[in-house]
Amino acid sequence: MRAFLQVPQHGHLRFLPPSSPELQPAEHLWPLTNAALVSGHFPDLDALDEAQFARCTILQRQPDRVGFATLFKWRPRRVRKRQDPRRN
């Protein structure tokens, strides 16, 4: 049995190429966020999560740097720590 997506009459689907980082500004953020992780050792996933969160917190105070890296002039909103669904 196939399931089909129901698109509202006022909506239109646009298919993106398989690799289109220029259309997804977050793809350009990886070099900025990973810089803090490259030489680090993290004993567990929580420590890695904390390091990534700290780096994102620093980057949110540098909107010009983020805008330049992404080539989009949007401003990052406040970073909130994600809730891990595995811990419920």
C-alpha cells in the first residue's frame, strides 16, 4: 500500500538537487561549529553535546560572522539546548 503526500491547493512542491548546500545555509555553518570539536576528546555523548552547545552559544553572539559564512544575512536566534528523546 502506498502513502501519498496531500499537498494543499495553494501549495507547490519544488524538488531540490541531491546536493544543494547553497540552498541550505546551515550547511555552511559546519566549519564554524566543528572548529571547537576537531582536537577535542569527549568521554561521552553528553560531553560532546555540551561542547557543541557552548560553540553555538559563542557563534550566536557573532551574527556578522555567521552571515558571512552562510552568505545569508539572517540573524541566528537564541540557541536552546535540545531535549534528547532517548531520556524520556
